[in-house]
Amino acid sequence: MGPGLVSDQRGQGTAEGTAMRHDDADEIRHRLTTSLEQLLDHLHPGWVQHRGKAFLTAKSPKELGSFQVDLSGPHRGRWYRFSQGVGGGTVELIGYTLFDNPHAYAEAFREARAFLGMTTETAEAGAERRQRQEKAAREARERRESEARKEQQRRARRAETAAEMWAQCCPIPGTLAERYLHGRGIPTPPMGWPDVLGFHDGLEWELGSEWEGQGKDARKVKDGPVFPCLVARVQDMGGETIAVWRVFLNPETGGKAPVSNPKVGFGPAKGGAVRIGGVGEVIGLAEGLETSLAAWTLEGYRLPVWASLSTSGMMGFEPPLEVERVRLYPDGDLPRRGPDGSILVGPGLAAAHTLRDRLVPSGIPVAVNLPPFHGDFLDVLGAVRATA
């Protein structure tokens, strides 16, 4: 969100227009961006700077949180809070912080003028405004903290279950999971399978369960079928297990289970990845688990190649502090036609470009390996092995 958004709102005759005596929106945004660090000191005292970003809810140098603002580059002043799915520019940051609404433009521009000294209000009016601001900020903060606690509790419950599920797994050599990977054309690595892969002899395929009722009143009346699984551990940027990725297997053939969707995650995996090959200053990142193993094989196991598990997982990936460079291995999805009739790159390459455009301004160089047309790096590995 940027000046274009404000222009749209102004054109619709919203309250933002009534809050301005003249068209000073662009000037305000420019001055806020110029004074960004001072604005952050005002709104979020104690913010932490790391790799060209300001982290507004950091608990420690290793727990920076998902609320971040770009401090450098062409996107200076742009912010995101991935855990809440919101973001915008400096004016939206004021609205979100003080009024719990990034689109509270009338109030946000009024506060921006006061911060920049662009108002001529009386001392009495200023005191009343500050009281209203403090009350609104306190109420907004309490709402956010309450929501954050609920979300943290929900994530903790899922992560604990995912961690328990992972703890029940055994190494994959000699199991149906290894048979599955061999069947996909992935050879056993010389150093052995990575320890983020495991085998579980029986997990419920929840998508096949039956429920009665809706919402909080819903209750399970029939469990889903149980299958053996290849299980992959998903870790967040701090290395904690936050989810697992499961490939449900056919116990007779060693292939995928005969269900509509045999690959199902469990737990809040946002921002995380399956760390194939360990941690390094340089890592690779692909989408699917099998594609990542294939790219790792093609690279001669010389660098880790992690699995983001989806295009959205790639776009939202948060690298750990140890990572200094990233190589991407996107899927070669077919191009698609945009709403205006233009030809757009496929989802895989688009996701890679989105992640690259987010990481490069923060000081992490990114290289994008062009995928094969209408294929992925597992297809490349298959072709290489077929001609070997």
C-alpha cells in the first residue's frame, strides 16, 4: 500500500479528504518516510534493527517476530505483519498502531500532522487529542495482545501435537518412506537421509473423517483412514518445530495413498521450511519436498536445499539469522493469462520473484535458477539419471 492507495481513497470522497485543508497527503507521506526512525521511536519504542529492517515486536535477537518495517531501499517505510496478514505504508502504520485499523486515514493523517508539527491546534485541544490518542492506543494494544495470546495458544497446541507426531517417527532407512523416495527417483544420499525426514507407521488422514455440526459445536463421528507416512519436520527461523508435512503412503505399493490429497501438512507452517541438508550461510529453497531433495542431489549435496512446501510457503519464507545468501529452485509452471489479457509467469516463478524482491533489499542476495518449462527439478534429476 502506498500513495496510490491514498489517491484512490481521496477520489472516493472518504473521511481522509475532509481531514485535509489542502492536498498534502504526498507531502505527509514523504516527511514520514524521511523521519521514519523517529516515527518508530514514537510509535514503537524499543524496536530492533536487523539487516535493513526494523522489527517492532522483537523479544530477543533470535526472536525478532513478524512485525517488520523496511528501513532502506525503494520500499523504505513499507511494513508487514505476517502473523496478522496486514501491511502498508507509514500512514497505515500510524492507523494500525494507534487505532487498530490501517485504513483509519482521517485519524492517521491527523496524528501524522501532529507528529510532524504541521498543526496549529491550541494547547487544550492538543491535550485532549493526546488523551484520545493514548486511550485509543491502549485499547488497540489490548485488543491486539488478546488476539495474539489466543493465536499463540492455538499455534502452541498445534505445534505441540506436531512435535509429538514428529517424536513418534523413526529414521527412514529400510522403511516404506525410503521405498517411496526411491520410487520417485531420489537416490539415498552418500551421507544418509537428512534427519528432518522420518517414517510413521500409521497416521490418520483427517480429510477423510466425518463430522456433525458446525463451528464450536462440531464433533467427529468417524475417524479418517490410517496410512503409513513419510513425515518431514518443519522448523521456523529459530529452529523450533512448528509443523510437520506428511505424505500418506500406500502400504502395498509404496506409492502415494489412494486418496484425493495424499500430501497434507499439520501445524502452523507459515514462514518455516524443511531444512534438508542442515543450516549454512548459503542455502537453496524449492517448493515441494521431493523437488528439494532432487535439487539437493543435483547440486552434489554441496549446499542445503530446503523445502518451502508451496508457492505461498516460498513467498512467506523467513530465513534464519545464519543465512546470508539464498538460491531458489522454483517449479516451472505454465504461464497464465492475467485479467487484462497479458501473459504472466507461472505461479512458481512468480513466488520466487516475490521472495527475491523481499529478501534482496534486506541484504540477502538471491539467485533464481530457471526451472524447466512445465516441469520441476525432480524432472531434471530424472532426465539426468536416465542419460547417465
